[in-house]
Amino acid sequence: MAEAEPDSEPQLRLVSSYAYKRRKGIANVFGLGEGLVGQAALERKPILITQAPEDYITIGSGLGESAPVNIVVLPVLFEDQVMAVIEMASFTTYSDAHLTFLEQLSETLGVVLNTIVATMRTEELLQQSQGLTLELQSQSEELQSQRDELERTNQELEEQARSLKASEELLQQQQEELQQTNEELEEKAALLAEQNARIEQKNTEVETARMELEERPSSSRSRPSTRASSSRT
């Protein structure tokens, strides 16, 4: 039996046989219209050979071999699509009943082959779906891990922000205390400067008074005392 391959250019490849002896020079791949197999696939109609040459093919057993009388090539169709081609040889002549039965059988085989192909495609799609599911699951787990890591990072950043805010509040409080201390120091410095100015003024006044005393004539010095005495006569 030759089965159609789903290529851009349809071909038929030998996939199974029964009591068939392969011979050299006989092709196992056929294109549409190539040989009786390809022609039956192209026309989508059975081909019957009633008088095959003696050297065409032989049917052998353990006791002997002989050339067949009839050869029939049947396309297996499903909804006018070639699913396969069956070639059979017989020692006896195929009757009309045989041919009708084989045609009906080819229709049944077409349904079976289409079911098999559909099942294989379904299994392939199922495997792809399972692969995608596993991949999506792996990506989901990775995203969940990244989300957890992001949450931990956010928590750390929030803690750092709270700590920074507390530090800023403490620094602001210290700056206010320092400003208050500076104002108090400035007030004390102003008072001290005022006191120094007063002391300096007093010193200047004292120095001025001292100099005036030194420059003024002394009126308190004592003059030499004189005493007159008269003699008595």
C-alpha cells in the first residue's frame, strides 16, 4: 500500500506490503500521474489489469510461484482527497462483485485512514499543547518568583524610606535645636559685646581722667614758711 505524503507536491510512498518480493529497479515513491499508482491517484479511479505480462510480477509461496491473472490499483479517498493507493494481484479474475466490494472497502479505508491521521494530528497538537502548558507553567513560576522578589524589594525600599523619613525628621529636629542654640549664642554674644563696650568706655573714661590729673598743675603743694621776729629795746 502506498500512502500519500502531506508535502507541497503530493507523493505516494510504499509503507506496507503483504507477500510482496521487492525487486531491484522498482520505485517505492511515486508522484501524481507517475506509473499506475500515480495515475490512479491522479484520476481518483481504480485501474484494472486483466492480462498482466508473465514477467510483470510473480506470487510465490513455499511450494512455488506463478504470475497473477489480474492486478487492480485502487485509490483510497476521503472527501475526494487521496489518502493512499492499494495495488493487489490475484491468480483469479476479479469479478464485478469483487471490484464493487474493493471500491466499498477503499471508501471505508479512506474513513479509517482519515481518522488515524486526525488522531495523529490531535495527539501532535495535544503534545504541543502540553509542551506549551509546561512552558507557560514554567514561565508562570518564574514570574511568580520575580513577583515575590519584587515584593521583597518593595518592602525593603519601604523600610528604607521609613528609616530615611525618620532620619530626616531627626535631622530637622537637630537643625531646629541647633538654630535655637545659635540664636541663644548670638544673644549672649551680643550681650557680651555690649558689656565689653561698656567696660572699654569706662576704661577710656578712667584713662582720660588720669591723664587730665597728670596734666593739671598741682595746687596742693605747701609754700616755704617765713617768720618775722622784732627785737625789743
